[in-house]
Amino acid sequence: MIQAIGLTSNPRKELPPAVDNVSFDAHAGRVTMLLGAPGAGKTTALRLMLELQPGRGITYFRGRPLHRIGHPSREVGVLLGEVPGHPARTVRGHIRMLCAAAGVPVRRGDEVLEAVGLVSLRDERLGTLSRGMDRRLGLACALLADPHTLVLDEPAHGLSAGDSRWLHGMLRAYAAQGGTVLSTTADPKEAARTADRVVTLVQGRLVADQPAADFSRTRLRPRVAVRTPHAARLSALLTKEARTARRSVEVAEDGGNRISVYGSTCADVGEIAFRHGIVVHQLADEIGDMGPGTGASSHAGKPVAPDGGTSSAAAPSTAASALAAAPDAGHPGDSADSRPADSAPAGSPLSGLRAGGEARVSESGSTAGLPPPLSVRPAPRPLRPLRYEIRRATGVGTGFLVGAAVLVVSALTAVLLARIGHTPQPRLLAAWPRELPLPPAALGAGLLGALAFGDEFRHPALAADRGGVPRRLGLLTAKLLVASVSALVLAVLTIGCDAELLYLVYGRELVEIPADRLSLAASWLGLVIGCAWAGVLAAGLFRSTAAGLAAVLAVPLVVVPLMRRLVEGASVETVAGVPLRMREVFLLHWPFGGERYLEGMLRMVAQPVGGAMALSLAVLLCAYLLAFLRNRVR
């Protein structure tokens, strides 16, 4: 069950709030439709319920607000707008990545794909899906963690009649199994056809909350749909007959050869057409709109009572009034069952709302007592972050293309440097000209690291139902680990490809193993992995791939010149004896020549580039931790 109480969005400059004090319930086992014209506030209301947008009010999902639910995706399945995801990712890859984020087995992804009829399209790319297939995939994503509640924003918009029937059948079957379904629509006929209860919004205010049968009787009107080549003549005859018999019949011409008759029956219309020899091609009962001049907008400011009529009294303006009118309002406890509003414990948001007594409404319509403030909650981290990150990184070909481009550019650069000459062998094997701030492998590793977060902000998939990608330490650790492995593989392949091509072109003399290979290898791997980490941290901090790559380039272009003023050449000689002095002081024994690795790392840090990289990583990591702590404080 969903209980939305006092949902109010923040004012927009001089404009009224998009949603103003909306309260309603959506019961388990039923389909509830939130109806309203475009701009009525339906999407804003859903975003307030899901704590994606700041405002006021509170929403309980089976008695608990969303931020107190440990795994929200297992309680609420959400579809807002298009299915978020990289357009080059396959349907199966996208679902499996979300399986890792939700902590469900991979077979669950195959089950939901089969349920929505996408098994035959599991290898299709997201960017090639039609509107109908996109809606099916969105529903599969919402059902992935087997939630109790579905919250869908206009899921049938733009669908064909067949796809709409399929979608409504799925929602009806889900509700029949005890689930709660809340969906939005701008079509009154769709709401009357598919919902058990219809909640109507007009200009951000609730004007009706009715069972579907009452909605069809009071907000919609039965009509007779007629298609005939003599539409104008039949329309005039029907009007004349109604005037003669003093009956309230309205005839609306829908254009062409179609008319709609309100206040009559198929039998009466058919008899009139038969008596006057008019050919009729279609004669059917339908549930139409409100008829001429009686649109939903005419009820604005005149709330409709739950029994279907209109109330002359003003609508309740506070959540307290809404609670008084809803006897089954629950409390934010752990129980999944709904309880009376009076049973809310002391100190709960409900008791706080009731403590103010009756609402006091000023002449302008504003209330003295306001619902509790509603802040944006960060998205939960994936339950299996490492598995999620591996599937995210390998699900698209961008990383593989970057790696291939780096190997080609690096090999060609190494051959060109060897032909020109005057390049030391370590730089030759790394394809690192003195004119470039970083070698191609380091730039490629930095780009891969920047894509780890940048792609997620451009094509969000981790937290499609909870807003932006969170800055969480578990997710950061997984991204740093995967970026380190990618950078390590890229560094080793780069050296191997460069050495192999140099051997084929110039012979063995250019690829001889240097004597200090261990320290050089440590420096090389530290540089490449450091660039990857800088890309990850900067992209996660500034939410942009370009910012991550800019942070990598800023190390040699901005930070290194500053470090050169602080680090002198004598520092390298000073660092060279550190491992030996440590072994003498602490009686440490370095296994497998570990002192040479340590010396290589210290040499790298002592160099301007290494020191600049270490300083940049420290600053970025501290900034990321501060952003993380700030979100936790919220």
C-alpha cells in the first residue's frame, strides 16, 4: 500500500508549486491511476514520492518511507521516462548488470525477459529498440527485484493499441497477485478502462479521488459512436427527434463520417437511421469524454467528492485534513499491514502532523501547518559492486576500442622515435616522446578511468529509480579495482607490442632488457594506474568524463611545473638509499628482492611526474571523501 501525504513541491520563483498539498492512497491488489493533463503535476508527484526532488510531504510504502527501506528496489519498482542505459549495451547485458546492482541471481534477469516477451531480442542494442520494446524492457527492469509496488510514469504513452493492451494486462495481473500499482496517464478513457481507482490532478491540486466506476459515471459519459456517410443528415435528425421528445441528447461531430451521440442508446439511434433510410457502417456503445463544454478543467477549484459528486466546500489544504479523511492511513513502522492513523506512535511524522490539530487556512489559501520537509536521498550502492562494475565495463565496446587505439598509436610512435633516434630505451619502449606530457598508454588508462564514472552519468543505469549515481565508497572501490586491472593489462600489452614491433623492424639491439628493469617496471605501472585512478576520482567528483580526462592532463601540464620547483635532482639520490636504511633500522628482510620494487616506487614519487601524480590523487581522494561525507550528513 502507498500513502502519499501532503506532497508539495518547492515554489518556482513567482509561479505556484507544480504540486500543492496532494494526498491519496494506492491500495494493494489494485491499479491506481494518477490522471491529469500534461503539466498537471503527475511526474512531479511521483518524484516527490520517490524522494528524487526536494519539497514537502511524506510517502509510506507499506508503512515505511523510502529512505528507511534497506533495499528500495526490492520494495518499489520504478519506470520514469525512457529506460536509462548505454545505447550500445545489449538487452541481456543491461539486465545482468542490474541483477548485480539489485543483488539478485542472473537467472532472474532471464525470467523477467521471458515474462515481458523480450527473450528473442536479448541480443539487441538498447538504442535500436522500438517504443513498445523499450516499454517492455522498462517494465522488466522494474520487476527485476520482485518488488511489492510498481510506480510507472505514463507507461502506455506512445504505444500502439496492441502494446497498450499487453501492458495493461500485465499491470492487472501484477495487482491480482497482491501487488500495488500506481501509474500516471493523461487519457481519461485509459484510466477508466484499466484502473480500479482514479486520482485526478488539475494544476497541481487534487480534485477527485474516486473508484473507477464512479469516475466513469461522473467524469466520463457513455456515448454512441456512429459512422455513416450521411453524418450531417443523421446529426440533424437526432437533434430534431430529441427536441421533439424533450430529451437531453447531445450530438458531436468528430469529423468526416463519424459522430458521437450523448444521452441516447444504440437502439434509438439505429431506429431513427432505419426510419429515414440512412446507411450506418458502425454503431457501438463507448465510454467517451465529458462531452462538449464539460471538460475536466471545469472542475478546477471545485473538488469532486469520493462519491462522484462535486463538493461545494473547499478541499482540505493540509495533510492533517487528508489523514482525517483516510481512516486506513498507516504509520512508518516495520509492519507491512496498514493501521489506523490514530495508531501512529508518538514522535512519528504522522503524529507530528496531527499535533497541530485542524488546519488553519488563510484567506489566500495557504496553510499555517506545513508537511515535513522532503530532501533528496542518495541512491543505494549496488549490492554486488564488483560484479556490477565488471559487467558495466565489459558490456560496451568503448573500453576495447580505447585499448586497441592506444596499442596502435603507441606502436607507431615507438617505431617513429626509434627512426629519429636520441630517445632512451625506457622511453622508447613506452613510446613516450619528451614533447608529450604523458605516453599514450597513460592517457588511455586515464580515459578508461574517466569513462568508469562519466558513462554512468551520461547513461545512468545503477540508480534509474533513485536519481543520480551515488558517491559511495563500495562503488568507488570496485571502480578503482577494475580500472587498475584495465590499466595494468594496457600497460603490459603496450610494452609487449612496442617491443615486438621494434624487434621486427630494427632487430634485437633496441629491445634488450635494462638492468634496472624492476624499478622501471614499478614506475611504469605506477604511472599508468595512477592516471586511471585520477580519471575515476575526477569523473566521480565532477560527474563528467571530460573532467576526468582533464584531471589526468592537468598532472603533467599544471602540477608538474609546480613540483619541479620543489623537487631537485638530489632528491633521487637521497631516496635511493631508503630501502637499505629501513632494513638496517627495522631489521626487515625484503623477500623476492622487494627493496628494488620499493626503490622504484620511491624514485617515481621523487620525480616531478610521480610526485605530481601522488599529490593529485591525494587531493582528489580527499575531495571525493568530503563529497561522500556531505551526502551522508544529508
